[in-house]
Amino acid sequence: MLLAFATPQIDYHAFAPELVLTGALVVLLLVDLASDRNRPLLGAVAGIGLLASMVPVLTLAVDGADRSMFGGAYVVDNFALTMKALFLISGYVVVLLSTNYIAEGDYYEGEYYFLLLSSILGMTIMASSRDLISIFVALETLSIPAYMLATWRKRDDKSNEGGLKYYLMGVFATAIMLYGMSLIFGWTGQTVLVEIGRSLSQQGTKPIVTLGVIFCVVGFAFKVSAVPFHTWAPDTYQGAPTPITAFLSVGSKAAGFVAIMELVFIGFFNQHEIWEPMFWVLAVLTMTIGNLIALRQTNVVRLFAYSSIAQAGYMLAPLAVAGTAATRDQSISATVVYLLVYSAMNLGAFAVIITVARKTRSAELSSFGGLFEYAPGLAVLMTVFLFALAGIPPLGGWFAKFVIFRATAGAGTGAGYTLAVFVAVNSVIALFYYARIAQEMWFKPVPDGDTTPVRIPPALGAALGICVLATVAIGFYPQIVGRLGDMAHLV
């Protein structure tokens, strides 16, 4: 007897951001085939495609209705829309960072932008995924292009080494995550997160569930470069093209946090006695080890790799005290706000690094010596981004740190108060290595005595403008992101 096939109901408006982005990928391929090897038109197509994908995100936000498809496996709500907007805007800034970097190097631009947009497509899918299968598909869609982008400098040994580490550890982490998902599916018989949460709440905690939850968290701890799953990050960040380093430190990290929040707050929420202690330990180790090792770095990109690891520790902290309904929403809001603010600050810092490296051809800390003498504007901008990352008012970073303190200390538990202390101490430690870069720019002499002004291409100038405007505006008007964080709830 043949079973009748029921055609799924597809809401094309809800799918519109992904459909537009997929269309941009097709156009990018066609333009690449019809053009020469290096054409600035390709970067423009990629940027326009990302901006065009923002249009349906905005129309969906104005509509305000939550949309669900495929039995709850794909959901478009305020949380998903906020994260899609973050991925698309961050991707657009990365395209601006890449325009001159790729055009002036020995690179095939078409392949580069195609892989970049493919990875962003996976991130937008991740934002709406509420099913184990769709989460895995989104993870692979964003990860596989990122592996290739990390090794883009094929003639550079450090790029090959860093990319290979990223790939091997990424595959290993994915295998662990898949094993955890298989255990959860085997016990509950469900892949949709809402159904998993309902099943686990009825059956209670079992050893096989504990193992499944641990493996799933470990798999995504790699994506956010949490200690001790961070060892790929420093070498990969240093070896990858600098715009891709910025992309991995913002987009890939944010996608990992999105997946973690979807899993633990929807599927595993009633198993908080398992994941709360895990996040507590991961947060403390990640922020402390990341900051302490960053103090010893002499390469700015490597320093920012460890800074990015430490920042992940701050974002993990609210998740360690989110085991009750009263603290869950505040923890989600704090993590979302931190991701939004961190993206602007970090992308801005990398924009300055790329601009300075165009003149010095170096990413060593000493290459920033005397920057104020020949590029005072860049020195001021870099100082803004550095002290914003350190959480100094009135720049945007202060509000990011504030919401973390509020979420951890506001939980009213010993674990929360202790985490708040760790965040405060580590913020002071981080200030030391951020101040080292500022000291180099403002008080040290130019290493080679060359005070020729730095030429800032229009694309890099636009990226710097977007990032500094966002960083300063959030500092003075934190309700810009505070309201987005309050609306971004998972149910």
C-alpha cells in the first residue's frame, strides 16, 4: 500500500533571506564565469547580495509574527531575525575588508566571495534551525567553506598549518557532536528540539541523556573556541587572510553561540544540572586562559585570537546561571547583546589592522609604533575599538560588560556571584594588553622612521566608519541593542 505524500507548507516570505542570498550566489558564479580572473565587480555583487538579503529580514521584523515550518524544525522569530541581521551585516563589513585585500593579492576573487557567502548562508539557516538535522546541515554549510577560506593563502606555510588544524579539529568536534545527537535521538525518538525538550522533561535525567548533552555541548564549544577546545584558533587566525580572521572571530563564533542557545534552552533546558556546571567551568577557563596568554603575545593578530577566546568566556558566563525560567531570558538577552556589540568592536579593530598592514606589511605589535605620527585618525579609531573591547565607558563595550554582570550577579546564586568576580578580574587583565597596543601607537617611535601617510581605500574607510559609528552609538544609546536583546527570546 502506497502512503500518501503530504506536500509541506512553505512560507516563502520566511525563507526570503536565504532565497535572496542563494540567488546572489548564483549571480556571483555567472559573473565570475563571464569575467576575468580578478574583477572588482565580484566584490560588489557579494556586497549587494548581502544587503538585498537584509530587506526581507526587515520586512519580517516589521510584520512581527512568528513563523514556523516543517513541524517546528524551522522557525523565524525575533531571535532568528536578530541573528540573521548580525550575520548579514557582519558579512557585508567583511566584504568591505576583503575588497582591496583580495584584489591586490594572488587570489581568485570569484571563489573567495562564493565561499564567503556560502558560509554566511549556513549561518542564516542556523539562526532559524530548531531541529537536530537542520542544525547539523547549517553547521556543515557554514564550516566547510570556512575551512577552505582559512587556507586561502596556499603558498604560506602558516596558512596551510592553521587551516589543516582547523579542519581536523573541526571534523573531530563534529563527530563528537553527531554522536551526542544520535544518543539524544535514540532515547527520545525525536529530532525537533521542542519535542526533545518535552520528552526529556517527562523521562527525567538518564546516563545516556547526560552523555548526549555533554557531547553536543563539547561539539559546539569548539566552534566558539572555548578552552580547552581552543587550540586551533591562534594558528588559524594568524595563518588565514586577515579579513577571514575577522570573519571567523565574529560570524563563526556567533553561529556557534546561536546553536548552543537553541540546543540548551529549547531541547535540553530541563537538563540544566548537566550543562550549567559545564558552562561555568568553560567560562572561567576560557576567559582566564585567553587573557593570560594574550598578555605574552607580540603578534597583533595572534593577540586578538586569544582576546577572541577570552571574549567567548564572557559570553559563556550568562549561560552558566540560566537554569531557571527567571534567569533564562536575561541570559539569552545578555549573550545576544554581547554578540552584537562585540561584532562591531572586533571588526573595527581588524579593519585598522588591515589598513596599517597595507603600509607596514607586518602584523607584529612593533609595527604599530608611532602610528599617531603618520596616521592620527587610525590611532584614534584603534584606541576607540581597544578601550571598547576592554569595557571602558562611554564606548559600546561598557554596556556589553554590564549586561554580563547583570545576568551573572542577578541570578542571586553563589555560582553567579563568583562568575561576576571572574568577569571583573579578567576585564582588568584584558585592559593591560589592549593598553599595550595603545601605548605602542601613541608613545613609541616609528620603527623604520617612515612617516608616509597611510592610504585608506574607500571600502576600508566605509568598514571603519560603520564599525566606529556602531561602537560609539551603542555606548551613548545602549537601548539600540538592549531592545534587540530583550526581544530575542527562545521558546
